[in-house]
Amino acid sequence: MIGQVPDAKGRYGEFGGRFVPETLMNALIELEESYLKFSADADFNAELNDLLKQYSGRETPLYYAKRLTEHFGGAKVYLKREDLNHTGAHKINNALGQGLLAVRMGKKKVIAETGAGQHGVATATVAALLGLECKVFMGEEDMHRQQLNVFRMRLLGAEVVPVVSGTKTLKDAGNEALRYWVSHVQDTFYILGSAVGPHPYPLIVRNFQRVIGDETRRQILETEGRLPDTIVAAVGGGSNAIGMFYPFVGDADVDFIGVEAAGKGIDTPLHAATMSLGTKGVFQGSMSYLLQDEYGQVQPAHSISAGLDYPGVGPEHSYLKDVGRAKYVPITDEEAITALKLLCRTEGIIPALESAHAVAHAAKIAPEMGADRILVICLSGRGDKDVESIMAYEKEGGDAQ
Amino acid sequence: MKPNFSMTQRLLMNPAAEGGLSAGTPQGGDSPAAAAKRPNLIEETFRKLGETGGTALIPFLTVGDPDLDTTLDIIEQLEQAGADVLELGVPYSDPLADGPVIQRASARALEQLITVRTCLDVARRARERGVKMPFVLFTYYNPILQTGLDLFFEEAARNGISGLIIPDLPYEESEDMLQRADRVNIALIPLVAPTSSERIEKILRSGRGFVYCVSSLGVTGERASFHDGVDAFIRDVKSRTDLPVAVGFGISGRDQVQRFSELCDGVVVGSAIVRTIETLIPDLMNADKREDALLQIRKFVAELKV
């Protein structure tokens, strides 16, 4: 059985912790204290729940994908429609939570890192809603891949800061956001977008995202009168997956499968398969699995999906893997694109490239499952932002990015 | 081309690393118990400076920027320029606490495939060339972790490292490292920041070597001015510890060194030196101009000595 994680030191077994410059330590302790205080506060929760409902449009449907189910010819497939949230992905759940926390803590400025731009857009949106000044750090490479989201953030009044260091993708955007935070820690709240980073971020993000799993649990019990057999979710840093998995952790009969990006394939150097090929290390504030060389240098990741293009993973996922509670599998760019098209044509839903990875794995396992089995896919976001990437991929005969 | 050898294989391939220490190496390969009894070279250096009221000049460089031979030549110049303690920076792919200057130096050094092991070799080779000042290894946590802690501390002590600064290892996560460092008489140097407030007390309790005061909020890099509260912050730290106190982050010129030397026992200069090296790389790589470039670095550092 799995114990309560994290412990007081922010550890999930041997993972997690708080590996940051001393300058940030008091800010993280203050954040932890404020979070614990407000997450138990009825007014705070009422305000958050009201925004989730009235502003973001929750609850999101747990949609029975009839045609996809027929296509697979196996398990009954349900889609948790996080793509129907305001701003088009699950990221808004956490951005609203942390944004309200920033206001309660008296901060007027927020910063965020973003990969695909979904967390950046969510943060820019929440900043506009709450009247906060917002800066979003985004790798230059990702700014090219996700021009639409860059424009959206600017429309919403956020400043998008191009990050030109390192690989110019999500990991470097995270580094730059942390560096900026070190310099402006006294008046700035860092709205971290995934279940990664130093404690208490993985805890905070999980708890603001657990609404996904809480709703799914209630909805499937209402519709089917029982829990699902398998839940599949994409994992980059792992926020939608941990939010989906967490409320089911104690339900031993519910299998969790996290799907990570295999890029060009895990037998090539171009992948983001942290769980399949990574080793334990400290990166961006916590101990977790990590793509690194034997000397401890972090290796660049690769995925057609900017949101999964990350060499690290949240510490709670590493813990769930090591205790055997969750399984993590790789899906290639090509498999993701194929699954994306399948969902478009069977259900009329264009999923985000990130979510398409989860659909792709469902395509592998659903046909093998009996018709009495239930499979839930976390459809974390919609694919409008990815249309250009897909066009480029097609144009170059599957070799784009 | 990237070498494919494990750390242990590399050690086996490099027998010089196992012995060949100059007689003058103060922490050369004796038993950990014996090592723990000897005074640490950093403590000795500050004690001697204290007798004359001097301030330690602590330069930083990134090992392997632009290449190993140049690093060794620069180390000699730094000592001749009056450096008292040297910070050897281990290049890292994701240097969170560093500004653009040291990020660029790290990237250049990584192109030279510099590892923790190479940095320890550089310390040993500098000793063999007769460099006397204590060496402090400045490294992020992950490269040491992947080296393996047992192997790292054994090799660090054997190669004459006296101190260790790990910018992403706060007090709460440092217990194991502190014990390991103590066993081989290496000082795990604590950092305190202007935001540390009530944490200062417990950080200082486990401090060794000297206390590194981070002058201001932010990453490494030159600064034109400092926060108003910095003097009070340094005085506060000074009043709470018997350890020498050094100030770093953003100090780049003689005036600033002078200003801080009146408040504390040591001054760290990093980015300004790394930037000086950076601008001189074309000359350092040119046989005709190399000597002159090395002299320019020496002159720049000598100017900082107060």
C-alpha cells in the first residue's frame, strides 16, 4: 500500500525535496505555509470553485466515445474532456488556484514558464482576470512552434520573454523563470505550471489538478456504477496525469498508465522518454527521474509536442513508478499524429499533440481489453494550437521538428 | 566525439590521478581520520590574513573555459596576482544560480567535455605546478550525485580540494553531504542570502571554512550598485559567527572590493573575471598573443587586490 506523500520535507519516497538556491528557501517556505492555510480556508475554496465553474466551465464532461470504442473493438472508452476548459486545456485549473493564492499572499506580479504555451496562456488569462502583472518565459524554439499561443498571451496583456539559453525549450524556460524569481522573489509569485520543481510545487499543482480525477471518479460511478479498469494520461512534467491519477491511488483495481513522448523513437537520441530511459537525479529543484548523461549533465529532450519536450518528470510520478502503482510507456511522434487523426475522424475532436500520445497508447491496449472493461483517457487539451506543427510535419514527410 | 567511459574506467585509465601528488599537497591521500585532524587550508589562509588585517581575494573561474591548459595557466596568473582562495567552477548544463556570463562559460567548457573528474584533475595539476592557495570546488548538486558521493569525496580530498560550494543544496538537504565532507576535512561552505532572515542562525551552526554571503537577490553577474540593506546584512552575519565571512555575487571592480573589504573577510569575484577571460579567448588561442592575454588577466585581478 502506498503511504501519504509527500512527507514534511516534500519527499515522495526518495524523490522530491527542495534543491534551490538559498535565496528562494524562505519564499518556498512562505508559499507552503500560505498554501496550507488557504487550501483549508472555506472562502478561498468557494472562490476557486466558483471560478472553476462559472469562468472555466467545469465540470468538464466524461464523454463516452462511442465511435472510437467501436473502432477499437475492445474496452469502452471514455474521454475526460479537459480540452473543453476555458483556454483549452487543464492548465487553467492550476493557474486559477495559484493566481488566487498570489492575490491572497498580496503579490501583484506573477511569472510563469511555458512549453506549448498552454500554461502561459492560462497564466496570462488568470492574470488578466485578477488584475496581476504577468511575464511568461518561453523558449525561443517553442515560440516558433507555438506562434498562436504567443499571440494569445500578448493579447491578454502578458509579456512573453524569449528564452535563448540552452535548448531554448521548456526546461530552459523553467530555468529562466527560476532565475528571474531569485531576483524578484520579494514581490513576485511564480505560477509553476507542472507537478515539478521544488516542494511545495508538486504538491500544490497536484492538488489544484486533482479536480480532474475527483470529477472523473464521481462521473464514472454515476454512469457505469463502477470505477474504470485503466486510466491513460500523457506525462511531460505530469500535471494532468497526477491530477487524474491521485484520487484513484487507493483504488488498487484501477490501473494507471502514464504516456511519455518517444519522439523519433526510444532507440534514437531524439526522445523525451524520461521514465523509460532516465536515471535518478536532481533537476530544477527536485529529485526525480531525469534524462542525463553519466556525468550529471541534463540531456536535451525531443518531442513533436512542446508540452512533453522536457527531460524531467514530477517526483510523484517517479514515486508511483518505483512503488509499482503506475506504469509509464513511450509513444512516438508518428504514433501520436496517427492517433490525433483517428480522434479527429471518429469523434470530431482535435486533441492537443500531448493528449494524442494518450490516445495513441489507448489504441494499443483498448482492442486487447474485453468489451466489459472501461478505459478512461485524459484528454488534457485541444489541438488548435498544434495545427501548424502538424502541417509542418506532414509537409516534411513526417520529419518536421 | 564523446567519450563513453564510466567514471571508474576513467580513473583506471588515468593512473596519475591515483598518486603523483606533490609533497606540498596538504590534503594528500592519508586516512580520513588523519585528514579530519589537520587544519583545513581555507581556515589557515583566513587565519594568516586575519593576523595582518587583510581581506581574502577569492576569484572564480569555470574549469575548461576555453580549455584545460588555459585554465591551468590562468590559475597560476591568479595566484601571482594575489588571489588567496580559488573557486573552481564545474560547468553544468542547467546553472540555475548563474547569470549569462557564467552560463556562457559553462556552455564553452561543456564543449570541452569537462566533468567533475576533470575539475579535480585540474586541482591536482595546479598543485603540481606549485600553486599554493586553497581550492574550493563550486558545483551544482547533480554532477556530484552522479559521480557517486563516496568516489567524489575520496577523489576531492585526494586531489587537494579544501572546500565545496553547492549553490542548489540548501541547509535542509545538506546533512549527509556535511558529514561526508567533514570526514575528509573538506569545508562545505554555507551560503546565506538577504532573504535568509531567521534561517541564518541554523545555517551558520553547521558552517565550515567560511560563510558565503550572497550580496543581493538574483543570480551571479556584475552589478552597478547594491541594495541599501547589504551592509547591515553582512554586519548581522559577521556578528553571529566566528567563521570568516566572504561576500559574493555582483562584485566586479576595485572600488566594490574595497567597499566590501571593510565589512568582511573575503570578497568573491566571478563573472567579471570570467567575462575578462571571455573577451580574451581569441588572443588566448593565438600563440603569438597568449602571453599578453594571460598578463592582462593577471593585471585585471591584481587591480582587485586590496
